[in-house]
Amino acid sequence: MGVKRFAWALGALGVGLALFGWQQRSPGAFVGVALIALAGVLLATSKRRPQR
């Protein structure tokens, strides 16, 4: 699994936790938002491999 795929998986998990957390009034919403932010940072800082 590459970094970009991992970041997209974190983002999807974050969206799910954020939606569930706000409906249940639990701290899961904060964790979801934090995961979305982490996924954004990973996607923004991921480098492309040079072509051979």
C-alpha cells in the first residue's frame, strides 16, 4: 500500500468517524476531523517517484 492510498483510506475513515461522532455526540467527531487533516497533509507532502 502506497502513501497516497493510505492517505485516502485515512480520509475515508475520518469522514465516517466525523459523521458518526456528530450524530452520537462522542469524541469520535474530533478524531475524524484529525484523520481528515492528517490525510490532507500526507497527500500534500507525498512526492512522485522519478520515471525510469
